[in-house]
Amino acid sequence: MSVSRKDFNSIAKVIDSSRRGYGGQDVLDTRAVLNGLVEYFGSENWNFDAEIFLACCGGSVGDRHADLLEEEVEQMFGGDTPLG
């Protein structure tokens, strides 16, 4: 299977949406990049194994779930939560 223009565009969108300003610098949120790639690859290939992919990237599925939980709490409560 070759990588198509659609794939390149989707990967570029994941990277662009993961940019964060930090101390006056433009940085990438690694977990956001990995989460975006997992979602995209999973939508394109039913055989995609997120656990293997994340392990190869130095992360884990647990990291993904923790990050998504943080995002859900922030969306529900607007960031002002007792959790910090």
C-alpha cells in the first residue's frame, strides 16, 4: 500500500492541530500527535493496532486514555475543575 495525497494531508492536519505555544516557542504536543495519528490510522485500516503503534512510539494505550479523559473533562467543565 502506498501513501496517498489524502494520507499526507491528514497527517499534516494532525501535526498542525497539535501545535502549542510554550514560552514564546511553537512546540508540538506529542500526545496530541499520537492520538490524532491513532484515530486517523484506525479509521483507514481496521487491522491497525493502536497498542503496537503506541508502544513503538514509546507510549502506551494508557497514556492515550488518560489524555482523552483530560480533554473530556476540560470540554465538560471549561478547564476550571477541582482536578486542576
